[in-house]
Amino acid sequence: MKPVIEIKDVYKIYKETEVEVKAVNGVNLSIKSSEFTAIVGPSGSGKTTLLNMIGGLDSPSSGSIIIDGTDISQLSSKAMIDFRLHNIGFVFQAYNLIPVLTAKENAEFIMQLQHYSKADRDQRIHELFKAIGIEGKENIRPNRLSGGQQQRVAVARALASKPKFILADEPTANLDSHSTSDLLDIMRQLNEEEQVTFIFSTHDQRVIDRAKRIITLEDGKIISDIEK
């Protein structure tokens, strides 16, 4: 199967005073469609930086990142925003829900930006909320939801417009064990049913246990790549 993500000789270098820090140090990596992959490593290993570059939230200092045939490292800021909108869903550690919007309004936000009809939005959000166990919470605002429920809304938002890729940065960091287990089971099920490619940046063993592929970074370099 042809890779849908190709990372070729990617470096990310930060300058701290006169010292160069290689946050990502010559990474080469291919990811196939429908993978459920965890990028792991200690703090400072470069896993979040690498994930942010895959998502176009940060740019490599050198090298290329090719997603579905598009070298995103060559895109303008405007083109990158458009590419993200139509191809990539994000799940963040801090949920990043909009406080003044209801759970449904948060979940359908990307669909609205993509000009989906109200009927299509209603149907998709109803299906997702039922699938991820928060049916009936549509009209509740984030501050009245538990952490686990807020993260499920964030997952629904990421999946709503059926992106090809979901990038999840420490999505379980603020969740208890029960919420984490439920959320990961849901994400694994959606990965299999909707064939969405999931890439996690994590140090959570519960995520690692469920991943189909584990890529370990240390000092910005891949030191192991294991497929289960």
C-alpha cells in the first residue's frame, strides 16, 4: 500500500541565544492509510514538534512533508489553512472547545466552515454523538460537561467532516482511567469503521497499548518503529 504521509529528512532547529537545538533531527517516516500510530518518547524528544509539522501548525527547518501527494512544507499560509480544513482533524490535550457554543455547535464548527448544509450537519453530529456516547448532550455548553465529555466533543469535532487524518496531541492527559479507556476504544472503532488515519503524540501507556504501530523518538531521532 502506498504511503499517505511521507516525511523526508525533516529537521526542526530552534536557536536559543547562540545555541542550536535540533528538536527534530533528520526524521524519515512513511505512514499508510488507516494506521493507528503512536509517536512516543520522553518530554523534549520532539514528538509534539513532529506532530505539529505533520499538521502544518509548524514548518520544518529543512526537509519535506508530503501528505496525500501534497508537499505541505511548500504551501503558503493561506493554502496550508485550506489544506488543514479539508484534510486534517485535530484533538488537543486542552480540548480547545469554544466556551460560548454548545457541544453540538462546537462539533459542527468545521462543517460550517466547509459550508455543509444544516441537514447534513444535524445528521452527522447525531450519528457521532450516539457513536461516542454523548447523545443528549448536544445543547450543553463545555463548562457543564466533564473532562471526558469535553474530549468526546473534541473528537466529534475532529471527525465531523470526515477528514483523512486525525492528529491527537496527548489527548488523554487530562482524563481519568475510565474516560481514557472509553475514549480510546471509540477512536479505535472509528479508525476501523471510517478508515481514518490516527496519529497520536503521547507518553500514556494506555494509548501505546492500543496503538497498532509505535514510533519512539529520542533527541529528535527515531530510535525504534514497531508494528504490532
